[in-house]
Amino acid sequence: MAKVKDLTGKKFKRLTVISFIETRGKSSHAYFKCKCKCGNIIEVRGSHLKENNIVSCGCYAKEIGSKILTKYANSKKHIGKGNPQWKGDKAKYSSIHSWLKRHFNKDNMVCQHCNNNKKLDFALLKNKKYIHNRDNFILLCRSCHIKYDRNL
Ligand SMILES: [Zn+2]
Ligand SMILES: [Zn+2]
């Protein structure tokens, strides 16, 4: 068995490592049980913690994304260039999206804004970069996603 660096007790932004769970997959990635500042318990791959790919259970993105969506809902005004800014044709965009899909299971998840589970996809948070960081993205249903993109 590969040697596992025990991260128990360590803090990574909002996450505190509670315990080692097991190694998974062909490359024996170590998984840890972590407690988020908001109280949620999640399982995170050790390398994602060390590289700061994940800094919360998702509540960080939710807080920022919801603020933007709420602002949009209250303003009623159509902000932006007039159409949802889908970036699906950009190479970098799709590579990050497949990374998110590979590493973060969307099963049993709901829109982080309205709790709907229809056509979920990750939206990039305002002012964040397309990098391999789960917390730069909010998981939204199609309708929230369109509203969100319009407001960027
Ligand atoms: Zn959290
Ligand atoms: Zn939604």
C-alpha cells in the first residue's frame, strides 16, 4: 500500500481534516473526511486539499453565487450584453468542465441557488479564473445558470 501522508487536524481554508478514509482508484489517491466551517462533512481527495482545489464544501461558491443571483432577481433589469454568455465552445472552458465532472459527482446534488435538480452545471463565479478549483464554481440548474450568466 502506498504511503499516505496523514492530514488529520490540518486546515485548508474552510476545511479541517477529521480523519483519513481510504485510498481509492488505480493511483491510490488518499481520501479524507473533512469538516467545513459551515458544519458540513465532506470527503475530499488529499491532493485537492493540498493544491487548494477545494476550499469548502461548496458553501463558499454558494454564498457568492447566491448574492449575484439575488441581486439580479431584485433588480429586474436585464444586465449584460443581452444574451446568456455561454462559453461552451472555448477549449479551456470545456477542459475545466470535464475536470469538474470527473472529480465532483453531481448525482444527488441540487442547484445551489434554488435546490432544483434539473440540468445541473457548474458556473464560474464572478471575477474568478478558469482554474482547477472547485470553489471557483457554483453548481446551478439551467434556469439559474442563464440568469447568472446574464448578470456577469
Ligand atoms: Zn461549507
Ligand atoms: Zn436553480
